[in-house]
Amino acid sequence: MADLGVQFAGIHFRNPVLLASGTCGYGKELQPLADLSRVGGLVSKTITPEPRAGNRPPRIVETPAGMLNSIGLQNPGLEGFIRDQWPFLSGLDTRVVVNIAAPTAEQHGEMAARLEALSGIAALEVNISSPNMKDGGMLFGCNPAAAAEVIGAVRRVTRLPVIAKLTPNVTDIATVARAVEEAGADGISLINTLLGMAIDVERRRPVLGNITGGLSGPAIKPVALAMVWKVRRAVKLPLMGLGGISTTADALEFILAGATAVQVGTATFFNPGAAVEITQGLDAYCQRHGVGRLASLVGVAQV
């Protein structure tokens, strides 16, 4: 087998394929359908300071080559996560990255300090990019200064690697990437979903209860890939690429564009084993092309 291991923000992943936040729950939901020990890591569903019921339904609608969701970060809150979800997650044979979001920069720091006390967390992914969180989320990610304030608040209270998850719903994502780099981020995940909507022409009303939602799936891959390419040229931080990855070729495109690791999201809904299959495909690709270390391909397409 080829060496698929990668170093990302000081963390060693056995391979560069992770399960994206919000698409694998807290691991329990996917465990009967996929061998989680075969992937490089799992990113938890977003945790907020207090429990959230999420947005009113309908909350998901299928679109050509993708889906819109407006779940609204439904979750049990920080203490509920620690009590009910972390005991299971901490026992998994894979790296676990915990995704957090909060209404204020200060609350992000408070969450990070609380999670610092847990043993076994590989990194924190700070969600400054959710289009379905009206009290934070994309409001931070669209403003370089606000994004930097959140990342700085987290950086000051934790020794864990801090990964900033960026939104594509901005004029210049490179500017935001540079801001979080200067604020102390150890890595960047990009991209989160694109803002979109759907209308029921018979009812003449928006389909989603929240009116708008986040577009994900294969439809957004070219946008995500271009943004990884652009950010790779703007910062020195390692990148996790995500957005429409459903095949080995998709993952390789992101790696060649400059992503050290990738996350598989929406594809898991229609193929729970997609991440494992992609990992196997990466090994086969390396063997076919005589590549000893997959990490040697990161950014090769940069010209």
C-alpha cells in the first residue's frame, strides 16, 4: 500500500479523508453503515453553547446535483454533547475534530476552554460560515475582522489545533483566509455551503421553512475547488477541501489544487461508504502511478 498519511496542523491523520460536519452526526448514526476506522477522521455535527431545536420544517430539499438544507444547527448544546456524545466519540478508532459555533466571539472562547478539558479531541473546527445560523455563523465569516476576532478568542484559550471553516458567500475569500491566519488559526476548512433557495411553483411559496438554505453536493464542486486554489496561493496554512466530493477523482482534484486533506459530506447521504471507497481509490491511484506518498501530490497543480 502507498503511504496515505498526512500531517495537518500538527495532527497525523492515517489518510486525508474525513467525514464532514453535519453529515455523519456524532458517529453513532453512521457506524452501522461504514467502518469509521478506515477514514482519516470525523468532524462532529456543530455544537453550540446551548441546545438548539433548529429551523422549522421543511428543512431539506433535493436540487439538481445537490441538496439544500436549513437544519439550523440542531444540537444538544455543549454540556449535552459532553455528557451524551463524547463518551462514544472518544472511543472511536479515528481522529475526532469537534465543530463549534456560537453567537459571539466570547462564547466561542468559552466553548473552546471547556472542550480543552476533554481528552482525545484532535482539533477544533470553528464554524464561522453556517448560512443557517442567524445569530453568528456566516455573519462572522463574511467579515475579515469579525472572523479574526472569533479565531483569536479561541486561540487564546486552547492548545488544540484551531481550524477555521470559511464561507464561500463572500466577495474575496482570500482576504478572510489571511485574516484568520493572522489571528492564529492552524488550518482552514473550505468551503461551507452556498446560500440558495427553492420555490414551489404550485404553492408559489419558498419550499424551505427558513426560505433560504445551504446548497451542497456535486453542483458546488467547481466553486469549492477554485476557492481552495485561490486560498492556497494566499496563505501558508494547511487546507481541508470540501464541497461536492463524492469520488476519488474529486478528492484528488482538491489535493492537487492544494488541499492537504479533504472532507466528504453530502455524498454520505446517498452512499454511506463513500469516504471509505475514496480512501481505497486514493491507494489504488498511488499504486497505479508509482506514488509512494500521497502527501507529495498536495498542490502539484499549482502553476
